[in-house]
Amino acid sequence: MFAGLTGDFFTSTHILIPQIENSIRYLMWRRGIITSGLNYSGVQNEHNLNSTLYRPEIASIFDENTLFDLKCLLVEHAGSNLRNRMAHGLISDSEFLSPLMSYMWWFTLRLCCLPILIHQQQLKQSETNTDTI
């Protein structure tokens, strides 16, 4: 996050995209959702974002708008497809200076702050419910 805060979106993108992918798998695992599968040889592999974001269970973790942003930003060919383009070295140096990369950083910051905001809303709601009783 610090790299993006200082404008180094080359570094922040390379660090944050794999961390987002792993964090999504962790959130799924915490809810008891299996995040891996066996291939034809019997080897167990973690599912990547290309399949994870399209599993029906993901809707229990992210709201529709956040899920749309994740898909369009990271894996959709009609979108930015940053996860796949970064993983395969298909992003040019100049693209790391584009508004898309700063949006990627901001979106990650939003994902990090989301649990805090949800908790604050729950506290405010419980205070309102307590006040009305």
C-alpha cells in the first residue's frame, strides 16, 4: 500500500494483485468454502481468480458492485484483466503510470477499509436499536 501512496504503481500492482487473490481465497476458506481442486493427475491446486470470482459462493462475501469491480478490474477480458496481464508480463511500463493503476491501488485500499466501515455501521445500527427500546 505504501508504494502506491508514494506513486509507485509498478511495485504496488505487482504486490497487491497476488495479495488480493490470496485474500479472497482466505475469506472463502474462513467461510468453509473449498478453494482448491484436484486435476486429472490427482494433484491438488488452488483455484485462481479466473474461476474463484465466478463461483456462486463468492456472492456471500462480496456485494454485487464490489464483485463486478473485482471481475472487471482483474479477470474480465472485456475489462482491464490486470491479474492475467500482470502475471504474464503483458502490461507495458507506461501503463503503470495510467489512472487504471491508481484506481487498482484505491480499490485495494477500499477493500482493506471495508471491514472497518461495516463494523462502524453495525455499531451505529445497534446504538440506534438500543436507543429505541
